[in-house]
Amino acid sequence: MKNESAVKVALVSCGSEYAGVHGELEEVARSVDAKLIFPEVDINILDDIGRDFGLEAASPDLRLMMARAKSVVEGITNVDGVFITSCFRCAEAAIVRNEVRRYIHKHSDIPVISYSFTERTTAATLMTRMEALTTIARRRHLLAREHQNGLTAGIDSGSTTTKAVVMRDDKIIGSGWVPTIKVIDSATEAYNKALEDAGVKAEDIQALGTTGYGRFLVGEHFNAQLIQEEITVNSKGAVYLADAQQGAATVIDIGGMDNKAISIQDGIPGMFTMGGICAGASGRFLDMTSKRLGVDITELGALAVKGMQDKVDMNSYCIVFGIQSLVNSLAKGSTQEDVAAAACHSVVEQIFEQQLQEVDVKEPLILVGGSSLIEGVPKALSELLNIKVIVPPNSHLIGAVGSALLASGYVEE
């Protein structure tokens, strides 16, 4: 790929320079060829800055944070993206962080991501977020692609499963899906299955894209034309499969170890957030629940739609204590159906509380990832938000589909 100029990222932060994480921010920025910028502000506006946001902050650092956001919106500081960050332990900062995000999103088309840091935050933790932010800024033309052309393939090396697809002229003609054990071996197995299903050979593939946790290792192994983080790739695959590439949409991707909520406009991510306090809001929790109930994960959804979650107490974000709650409920006589329903509701409630507060939820709401195939999950999400939830065909393959779609940008027409 050609060398591209550094992306200018405004650091709209509160205390990152005092918490020992600024060096990590600088490191991850360098790794994706980005430059952190501190927006210029007029200190005379700090006392009254809250009026612009409808929010009065007691902390002068938070007022500075709002002033920096205003500097970006008004073009005083020219940047390509915004990274908003504040301390995880500060409740006031969490409120300001969300309002600053909404303010930038409402008054500009600059991509923005936010993160709450701890003293243990590392560059590796920040990598996917910063990579996605710079990808949106740098490759907007590629993300705007609506059609797949030629013969391309995508591999999604996820935390628990590895998926692969082969596409030809806007159609999935082959797919493979295996557990992730050894990254390269699992990717090879999934890719070979997809090639066999499609009836083509590896040498016939015109372009290959990789994504997921193992994207770099797999991409290097297969000499992929596109190696890209899962925020942009998965959102692209989701709106493509749901036929929602024009206009606004919201994508919720529940993966094996984490989840993502992404606000999309015309196929391009705007605001997004990923992860949570614990894996209790992921497919891993549902997998552990099915094992405790003695059923296959594919049977959990059918149980959940028959149950009533109100009959089971769930009051923990933690995956360990969450399972403990389910075990206690079973010991008290709760049915498998009620426990399955409670587990599904627990996952979507955590996503709502931790992440959907930080993005603008607009219909259509598209649910993807392996957990979307568990019937109780879209049912619980629809009931919680009181809106229709779309689970597109092949919703578990969105990462591989998005990779194959975007990789077709490297196919000579």
C-alpha cells in the first residue's frame, strides 16, 4: 500500500497527561501514523463554556475539555479526527465526555471516539479505537464503497471463531466458520472451507482482506491486500448485508469477547464505542450460560424466547458473578427457560447502559455477530429499546463480508 500522510487527531482530554497514560496515547498514535493535536483555546471563554453544552462543569479541566471541542467544531484547530478521553473513576467526566462527543457529532462531520482510561491503560488497549478513527479519516472513499466487484475473499480472525467468505460480484458464493484455536491454522481451515464451498482456488482470488484480533498475523501469512480493524469492517459488512448503506443506521455487534455500538451515516461510521466493563456483555457469557444449562449454544435462544427474565435476579456486570446469579436461581427452582431469558436480557441491558448511552441510536438498528443468531438476544434488545431489530442474513459473517467488500477496492476494473 502507498504511504499516507499522518492523520491529525485532536486529543480532547481531561487528565490523561497526569494519569501516566499520555505516553501510551502517543505510542498508539505513532503506530497508526497519526499526530496528536491539543486544540487551541481562548482561556477567557472557560467560565462560560458550559452554556454551549447546556452543562456546567465544576472541574476547570472539564471546562477546558469542552473548550477544546468547541475549537475543533469552529475550525480554529483543523483536525481529521477527535479522540475524547477521561478518567474511568470520575462520574462528572463521564457526563461531560458524552456531551462533548454529541456536540462534535452534531456540529461537524469529523469522526470521533471516546474512551475512559485507567492507570493500566496501554497502547495495545487503545489500538483498535485509534486505528478505526484514522481509517475513517484516511479511507473515507474506500468505506463509501457500496458494491463488491470481481472475485475477492475476507477472513475474520475473531477471539472465539474464525470466519471466511468468498464473494463474486456482490454475492457470497462460499463461506467457512471454525473455532479459533491456533490463529493461522484456524484461518487456513476457514479459508479453505470457503474456497471449496465457492468452487474456486486460492490463486483465483483477486484481492483478500483480513480483520479481527488476528488480522495482522493472518494478513501477513496470506499476503492480504487489506488489513483493517473490525470497527469499520464490521459496520460496513452489517449495513451491506442489511441493505442499509444509504442514510442513518445503528449497528450493534456482539462478539465472543467484546461488543461494539456504531452510529453510521451512508455506510461510514461516525460515533462508535467498543468493549465494556466485563465480558458479561459478550457472547462468552451466553456460551457459559448454555454450558451451565447443559444445552448447546444453538439451543439457548429457543429456550430464552419461552422464558421470563423477571423471574431471575441479575445484578452484576461481572461474568463470574453473573453466572453465580444464574446458578443461585437454578438452585431456587428457576426454569431453564427463565434463566436463558435472563442471560440474554443481561447482555443487552449492559450494552444499553454502557454503550448505547454514548452513540445516537437511529433506525434501522442492525444486530450482528455470532450472538445475533441466539433468538433471545434480538428479542430482548427489541423489548428494551421498543424498536424493531434487524438481524440480516449471514449476520455472523459481517467481518469477513466487510473485508471481502472493501478488498474489492484493490481489484483493477
